[in-house]
Amino acid sequence: MNSLMAAIVFSSLISLSSSYARINTCRSYCGNITVDYPFSLRNGCGHPGFRDLLYCINDVLMFHIISGSYRVLEIDYAFQALTLHDPHISTCDSIVLGGRGNGFMVDPWRAPYLNPVADNVFLLIGCSAQSPLYQGFPSRHLPCRNVSGMGCEQYYRCPAWGFIGPEYVGSVYGSGPMECCSVSFEAIKAINLTRLDCQGYSSAYTVAPLRMDGARDWSYGIRVKYSLQGNEAFCKACEATGGTCGFGGDGDVELCLCGSWNSTTTCDSVESSSTIPTWSFMEILAGKFISFCKH
Ligand SMILES: *[C@@H]1O[C@H](CO)[C@@H](O)[C@H](O)[C@H]1NC(C)=O
Ligand SMILES: *[C@@H]1O[C@H](CO)[C@@H](O)[C@H](O)[C@H]1NC(C)=O
Ligand SMILES: *[C@@H]1O[C@H](CO)[C@@H](O)[C@H](O)[C@H]1NC(C)=O
Ligand SMILES: *[C@@H]1O[C@H](CO)[C@@H](O)[C@H](O)[C@H]1NC(C)=O
């Protein structure tokens, strides 16, 4: 047998053995949503920046941060974004007052990993004149601005305002500067209705750069961008060797889960492992085949 033949047979045996190893023990499903890296529903799986974040309750995927719990409507892995729903969010059809909405605020350690997208607008409703939103601004209208063409002027045309009326919300706070104030997350960093002294809020985003007629066509929900902080190489290298990305300890060390052992680099490395690798049947076979060819 010539060496070229041996090389071909050997490489096909290797790819066979790595396809055996490529069993992703971390990927899971909740309802019709796939939960995959950097997210996970299992401790020790995924990226540590997203640990203790998602929970699957009766086939409903929930997202939990300090401001509250949200239903996950979608995880867009290609655009690295999540779409969240808060049951107390105001929409074009209904306005929810009473400060019951979650708003949006992430735990400080998680802030680098999760941020509402730049073209997500937060519409704060019925904020008091004393709201920190208006403090420090010579003109009280200053912090409020349109975000990606979305703002209060269009929102006021929603049927929901027909039932309540901007005048009504305004009359609750007779001295209130505005009934609605639209802001980007970037402008205020935390949507805490209690702290901002607002009655309610809405949140909308546009996924496609379509020319929309008005607030009727907006998508209501919170669109959140997730980021691995430039740390994607670890997982790519791990997966390339048939591993699954996870972490150990309190999330202080990223691990490549290689089936029967864990590596701090990839499943090809031996020296960094905490446990001795157990060779798969195919790898042993490939090894024997190679030594047979040498003779
Ligand atoms: C998931 O199911 C819901 C209904 O339960 C549906 O509205 C949604 O479009 C589905 N999402 C996907 C990605 O199939
Ligand atoms: C590998 O790491 C995962 C995640 O931390 C852990 O659940 C598993 O027990 C570890 N396996 C070994 C063999 O150490
Ligand atoms: C927002 O856009 C509307 C037009 O859609 C405009 O009339 C309004 O003045 C803008 N508001 C702010 C605060 O820029
Ligand atoms: C929101 O603000 C209130 C009042 O300042 C504060 O008590 C509460 O802890 C804040 N919520 C979060 C999630 O930080």
C-alpha cells in the first residue's frame, strides 16, 4: 500500500473519529427556540458571561436579569441579538400604567455582554417633573429624541392613546413636562421606572431598514445585542477539535468539554487537561492502522 493511500484512509478515519466526538451535550431546545453557545440552560455550558441567564419553564424560554424576567421571543445567532418581551410593556394597542413594567437594567458584571441595540427606542410614559430624566437639562425636552426615526410623535397616533389620551396621562402629573419621552438605552444606561419616576414604558425596534408608516408597524419588545467581548476564538478553536464550549468553577475559567475530559484549550491538547484523555475506539484503530502501514 502506498503512503498516499495510507494518508487518505488515515484522514478519513480521523474525521470519522472526530464526528463521533462531536456530540454537543450543551445545545438544547426550549419550545421552538434553540439554545446554543454562548447561551445554555445547563450549568457549566456556554459562555460564563451568560450563565444563570436563561431558564426554560413549561417550554417558555425566560431571560432573567436584575430588572426582572422577560420572555425570549427569538435568539438571532447570526446578528447576535435576542428579542425579549415584558408582559407590562405598552404597545400600540394598550398602555400599561402603574409602574409595573420591568424596564431594562443588567447586573453590572453582565453589562459588557448585553445591551439593547442602538436602534431600539424606549418610550417613557407619564414621568414626573421631578424625574431624574429631566434633571440637569436646561431645556426639559433635551434628553428626549427620536431613535432611528421612532419617537413619541408617531407613538401618540396609536389607538392606545385614543383610550387614555395624552392629556389624561399629563393630568395625573399636572406639572409633568411631557407625557412621553423617547430615549435610546445608551442615553440613560438603565430603564428603572421607579428611579425615573415614570408610570409606564414601551420599547420598539426595527429589524429591517424599511420605510415604515408609523408606530403601528413597529415591533414591540426589547432587542438586545449580545457580545462575547472579542473572545470568540476560544470557542471556535474548541469546536474545531470536536469539543463543546463551557466553563468551570464560578465561571472564571473557560473549558473545552471533550466528552470524557475537559481542556482549557482544545480537545487536541493534552498537557492542559485536568484528566487523562481516553482515546476513542476510532483513534486507537487509526493509530494501529498507521503503525501497520509503517511495517
Ligand atoms: C415559535 O412558536 C411561536 C408560537 O408558539 C411562533 O409564533 C413563532 O413564530 C415560532 N418561532 C419560530 C422561530 O419558529
Ligand atoms: C467538565 O466541565 C463541566 C462543566 O464545568 C462539568 O460539568 C464536568 O463535570 C467536567 N467533566 C470532567 C470530566 O471534569
Ligand atoms: C421626531 O420626528 C418627528 C417626525 O417624525 C418630528 O416631527 C419630531 O420633531 C422629532 N422629535 C424630536 C424630539 O426630534
Ligand atoms: C430601581 O430604582 C429603585 C429606586 O431608586 C431602587 O430601589 C431599585 O433597587 C432599582 N432597581 C434595580 C433593579 O436596581
